[in-house]
Amino acid sequence: MTTIKKIKSPIEKELKEFEPYFKKSLQSDVPLLSTILNFLYRTKGKQLRPIFVFLSAKLHGETNESSHLAACSVELLHTATLVHDDVVDESYERRGTFSVKALWKNKLAVLVGDYILAKGLMLQLDNKKYEFLHLISRAVKDMSEGEILQIKKSRKLDINDETYFEIIRKKTASLIATSMAIGAASASNNQDVIEKMYSIGQDAGIAFQIKDDIFDYQAKGLIGKPTGNDIKEKKITLPLLYVLNNSNSSERKRILGLIKRKNKNVAVVNELIHLVKETGGLEYAEQKMNEFKDKAIAGIMEFKDCEARQSLIDLMEYISTRKK
């Protein structure tokens, strides 16, 4: 499997320069806010979205100051949504440590998320990057709609394949799609290219989320979150959806009843995980993930052969074979 280090090699310089740029954007003169922002910077993840931005920019030209602004914009939005997600999901853990919600409670977590989102929007306005603002605003809209749709379906448990893919397209894939599009927009004015990169990023993002859904049915500790967490939150994702679609009406009713009434029961959660594994839910989800990954790679192959193109292809393979 290609390592993330090899994937980043064509943009090593850009990523090194990005670090102080991003750190500066997470600053405030308010002492408490500054403490929380510094905590978020210290506990940041792999920053996959800036990698998408810089590789997409390099595929269509040369990276520049606008590319750094674009990468910072998407990473600020991503950071804000994670802080908000932990409030919505009542999560006390993020990346193996305490979440902002756990340390500073809901009110501050919401306000900090709002502040980070505003910083990103101001960054684009101050630099008169209205194309970037349009792309980021579309992502905010889609992510909010996806989250609300998922909450609604978790309450009613009436999800189908079409709705599942709409949720992950909006909630997760929209930001990866935006990363690809905004990267292209930082190096090219060709609207067809920008929209093409958005479409490729959307397919990559769907593959990314399906991989996350598969993780939830694998061994505890693999990615630092409890096994069966989606079941506990009444989220019916693709592996379990496959089981429901291939069950008779009485078995489907029984499964939905367990999710609705006993979703916190460890024995019930383990029973449903076992059911998914035994009936081929994980294999089906992996097949669908690879379909979207292959579609994204086919889209990238339409562009010129270069280091950035190969790294983007390797990145697609990485997100579908990663271990966490």
C-alpha cells in the first residue's frame, strides 16, 4: 500500500509552508478562546483535505498564495464541523483525546465552532476570493442538510439506499469535493475543470465515508472509537442497510425494533454486528466503496500525466485501504 508520505511528496514544500499559515488562522486575542484554538491545533489530524487542495492545484497549474488560502479555508471549515459534530453526537472523544465538548462543554464548543467557521469566511472575503466563498458556502449548506437528514432518519429508521447515499454525499463527500474544486480554482479559471474536480472529489468522498462505515463493524480500538457506535446512535449505514434489504419483512421488523429500543444494549449491538458480518454486509459495502473509488480514479486519469496525478490516484487507493 502506498504510504501517505509518498503521496505528499510532490507537495512537501507546500504542506510545510501551510503549517504556520494554518496555525496563524487559529489565533485570537481572547485568552480562553486562544487556549481552545491552541488545543485544536495540537490535536489536529492528518489534514487530508489540504492534501487534496494542493494536489488538485498542482494537477492544473502551479500552487500559489491562493492555494494556501484555499487549503486553509477547507481545513478551518473541517475543524469547525468536527467541533460541532461532537456536540450533536454527544461525543466526549476526538482523535484519541478529549473533545472540546468534553473539556469546555456545549456552549463554548458551539461558539468556538462558529468562530472558526467565521474566520474561514472572513479569510476569503478579506482576499476577495468570491469563487472560494461560493464553494465553501455550498459545502456548509450541504453538510448541514446532510446532518439534519441523518438525524431525521435516525429517529424514524426509514432509510433506504438512495437516502443513505444522499446523506453521505452531503455530509462527508461535499467537503472533499470542495477541496478538489477549490484547489483547481486556485490554479485555473476553467469552470468545467473546477466542476469536474468537484465531481471526482464527490466520488472520492463517498468512498471515504463508506470506509468509515465499515470501520464501525471492525475490532474495537482500530480507529479509536467503540465498535457499533453507529448502531448505538441509531445510524443505519451501508453494511446494516444491506442486511435489511436482504431480510424478509418479519426479520427486518425485528432488526429495526432492536435498533429502536435496545441500541445501547451491548449484547444486542454485538448480535447486529455479527449479523452484518455473517450475511455479507461488509463485503457489499466494500464493493460499493471500490466502485466509487474506481470512478474517481477514472476521472483523474482524464488529466495530464504528472506527479500530482499519480499522487491523487494513490490517495484514492489510500482512503479505501487505510487502517484508521
